[in-house]
Amino acid sequence: MKRYLSFVGLLTLCLMLGYYFYYFDGSLYLSHQKDQANLNINFKTQNRQIIQVKDGQDTPFLVKGVDLESSYPGYHHNEFAIGKKRYQEWLDQISEMGANTIRVKTLMDVAFYDALHAHNQKNPKHPLYLIQGVRIDDYRNNQAISGSDNRYIGQLLRDARAAVDIIHGRRQFWNTDFGIRNYTKDISKWVLGFVVGENWNSGMIVYTNHQENAKSVKGNYFQTTDKATTFESLLVSVMEDLVSYESAKYQCQHLVSFANSPGTDPFVYREAFEAQAPKFARLNVENIKATSALKSGVFAAYSLLDCHPEFSQYLDSGQSSISEDLKRSIDGLPFMEAYVKLLAGFHQLPVLITGYGHSTARGTDLHRDANQPLTMNEREQGEALVRDFIMFKEAGLAGATIHAWQDDWNARSWNVSYATNRHASYQWGDVQVRNQGFGLLTFDEGKRPHTIDGNLDEWSNKPNMKTKDGNLWLDSDSRYLYIAIQTKEASNGDYFIPIDTHPEIGSRTWEKNSPVLDRLANFILSFRDGEGHLYVQERYDSVRSHYMMQLEGADPHIEPPRKDSSHFVPIRMVLRNDRIFEDLEKTPREEKWLPAYDTGQLKQGYGKRGSASFDSRADYYVKGTTIEARIPWQMLNFSNPAEGFIHDDYYRHYGVEDKKIDKLYVGLGRSLQQGTVKMKPYTLKQWQRPQVVPVLKESYAMVKELWTKEGD
């Protein structure tokens, strides 16, 4: 009996270990490494093209794709809240747009792969192919470690193998941050390829190359040239292991590449540009050579979300191995077209744009292209996306993926990151953040939406406030404070709305000969001479407190404005200074200061979605005696409107500290009149999960028109 129990126990242990190493660890498999004749290949590269291998036929394949994120309003990225049903709805819409490819930057949740499998099973003639990313996380990417450190390269190697197992439906994760995940759907026949990495840290690349001598790689599938750097050799080792693992375990090969961008492109620039752009790291996929054992192929993958407008002026064509003919062909072209032509002419491999886009956010940090508006509405976004894709195609590239499918409420931008709580950004939509608005799909209020069209139909019959000058209504959601006024006279007159959020800062007056306010105001919303403008009391100007040294070269804390100052200033947004100076030391400091623009200048436009004159960037609209407006929360110095947190006094705390409020006060008055403007409270709403509905932008239809053209 004891022997029997011991045998059963040993057998159970062996089965458990086998199950673990087969599904969890992935290292238990029968190797097919030497069986090259029966490899499954659905895509390969040929010269500068991606070729689809299907039913014995080789057909050139133009990638028409979008980047899909795990982000959804009200949830962190890693909560994976989208779910299979919504993924399937989105995949259907993406397919209807004419796309043939989805790119994900990292390992996704089970629901995504299940949804992709279900979608493609339902649409066998027009499936969506997958570009699977293998990304290093931000923590490791920004650590003070070398790329050869096991904490870095080890993670890439583990994730690369996990990605292979996931697409083949043979991977389980147990006791992770996300619980148990069981990947069972084999989608490998719909996988176009792998891209290793995303948004490399240039400093880490240079540090790795400086600390260690490059070791040549001579693998079964890849070899490095004598020009390869240490970091490139590390990437080759990841690609080698990925292809070797998939070939041996699954008798399958897919295309492979590593991520690149203008910030790490292979070109050499003059010293001033490399120091100030900055551009001090280089990656070159041409330093990797595939052996005859690689039956799929390698391509060059570039993200084009950012490109310096003056790059061509500082390009060192001699050291970059760029022919004079190629250099001359890009001179005088718009900078993005020039850069695309440069990539196409330089690389001998297919070039795929893995992420390009334009944001519809109200805010920006760019100060560059005179041919484009500083910020875009949805129609302008669509025009730019279509124009760029046509440009990629005409340049001979292998296609592109649009960044991104959906707006990302988790995203942040450097120039306004100080102003909001990074741990709660997913709870509300900050339209002042450029990086949140790249999607073809946005999220509108679902419970009680407001349309900026001058109609009061969606407003309560009872105004929040009645005055001798008119009636005032207030409402709010997870993105805006909404204001409507109905005046006694035509609304193109001179009206102002004082707003008080901070009880200890502000003024009872804001300009000469204007009415006195019955309490302190921090902001003035002014409608005058056909223009709308939001002003902030100078002490409560967050840009002065945070950026005065970079804007004017002065310390904001030496002579801070008075708490009761009656001076109100435009609300500004800081932009990049992209100028390159040949001698930085001798350049006057004024020329190195950051530029800024007046983001408090409101745009009048018609905000009814679906109408011919719809403008998604509309801040307010005037119709007869009615004005409707919406003010982004960040412009009112809210750090987290979901919980009622605003900025406290900057000069008391030397920066942004949160202050909790449960109401704000507003009034309605006319300038150049005597008397007192009364201000009444508005109780703020709070929420944990915003009530939103996904809505396709105008740009979706424009991309669809291009991609569904016959023969495109």
C-alpha cells in the first residue's frame, strides 16, 4: 500500500511538474529546431516589401493598422477593464474602417486575444493581423542599470518567450499582479510579426554602449556586423532567442524587428543638434544580418510621433552613410516628408511606421509647423492622418499603424504634468493633455451630455442663478465645467462670469469701472467683442509659479503677487523651444527661454456632433441671447476634479499641493457698469468611475474612406 501511495504521489508530482513546465514555464517541449523544411511562414520580406504567403501565393502586403491600448476611462492601464465584448466591438469597427492590422505594444490580457481569435474566425477572408510588441517597463527602462543587466535583458527575454507562447495559445500565468491568466487561443496564423521594445531610454543605450564592449552575435538566425553596438547586440540576442524558441517549439516563424524612432535613428547629426535636440543615441537595424535559416524576415520599425523640424539642416550625411543624391532629394521638403524619404532611401529593408498620429486634445506642447494649426479638431486630425499615410505609401514604405485607436486618459504630457495628480488621472478626461487625444475613438459623457450649440434643451428649467443681466446655468462632468447664460440683450455684448474656487486667494475687482464682486474670484470668464477668454488672478497663475524661470529668467518666489491682487492674466501653456544654437554658451538667455501660448483664448464653434459645421474643438457658442461654454477642469487649477481637489497657494507651499473643496462660486455681470455682482455656490459632483460612452471621431470616417478604396 505504501509503495502504491508513493507511486501515485510521485506520478502526481511528475504530472504537476510537467504541467508547470509545459504551460507556465514553457520550457518543456519537443524541439523541431532541425526541421526547417516544414516551417510555417505566413509573412516574409522581399527587398523593401512585406510579402504575404497564402495558399502558395506571394502577395505584397501594405500594412493599414492601428495601435490598440488597454486603456479605458476610470481604470488604470493594468486593470484591463475593456473586456472581450468591447474588444470585439472595437475590432469590428477597426475592420470596417479598412484596416488589416492591429499593433499592441506589450502583452495584453486574455480577453484581447480571445476577442481577436473570435473576430478572425468570424471574418476568415478579411482577418486582422497582429503586430505583437515586447516592451520593457518604464521602471527598468529608466533605472540606472546597463542593458546587459539581468533585470533588463532578462525581462526582455522572458517576455519575448511569453509572447510566443501567448500567440500560440499555450501560456498560463499564476499568482501575478493580475491573478491567474490562461491563454488558450492559437492566433499564430494571424500574427504578422514581433517588435522588441518601445520608447527606448537614450541615456540607458549610451550608458550600455559606454560601459561594455560590443560582443558579436553569430546565431542560427541572426549575426551582427562589425558596426553593431553593444545595445544592438543585446537586441539581436533577444530576436535570436525569440525566433529560435518559436521555430523549435512551434515550427513557425514570424517577422521580427526592434523599435526605433527619430530620437534613436541611425543618423549622425552635427554636435549642436545632438546635444540640444537631444539626439545622442543611435540604433541601426542594418547592423543585423539574417542568415538563410530565417525564412520570415526582418523589417525596420519606426515610431513617428515626434520629429524635430530642423533635422535636415544638421544631418551629417558623410558619417551617416547617406548619399549626396538622397540628401539633395530631401532638401526643401516639409520636415516630415523629408524624414520619411530619408528612411525609405537609407534602409534596404522594408520600413514600417509603427505609430504615427495627431492629437485632438485642446492642449499641446508643440511649437513647430506653420502648415498645421497649433491644436487640431477631429476633421483636421483626419486630414493629417490621410495625408501622412498617402505620403508613406508614395515613399515606398511597407505601411503604417495609426496611434491610436482610442483616447488614453492615463496619458500625461511633460508641460502640464505638475498640475494634476498622476495617481488619479485615469478618473477624468484632461483635454489639456496632448497625449490623451490621439485616438480615432473618444469618450463622451454618457449620463447627461451637453452639446455646445446655443440651445438650452438639455439644461434644467430652473437656472442656478437669476440676475438683472440674465440667467445662468451650471453643470459638470468628468471633463468640463459647463456654463450657459441667457442674457437680456444680444449675447455679443460685454459679459463676464467670475469664478471662485480657492477661498483665500482672489480679488473682488478685475478691471477699472467694472462692478465689485461680493466675494473673491480666482478666474474671470469674459465674453467681449465677439471673443471668449478665461483669465486667472496672477497669484493663482500656475504657469508663473512653475515656469517663470524658464519663461522669463526670474524666480517666481522672490516677489510673489499679493493674495488679493486685482490683476488677472491670460492662462498660458508652455511649449517646447526647438531652436538649435550653434554656440549655446554665447546665445542670449532670452532666446533659450520656453515659448508659451494663450490657452485661455476660447474658440467659438458649433459643438453638435454629426452636423456639417461640427467643431470638436469648440469652447463656446453664441446663439441669439444665449451663450454656452465649457471650461476644462485643469484650466481652473483642479488637480483631481473626481474628488474635488484644487491647487492650494503656490507661494505658501512652493509648488502644487492639493486642497479639497466641495463647491465653487460663480456670478454674472456686465463690464463698465456700477454695482455689485453676487456670486452663488455650485456643489461639485464627485465620482469614482466616469460614466462615458465610446464615440467615433470624424477622423475615423476619413481614414475609412481612404483605406476602403478599391485597390488601395
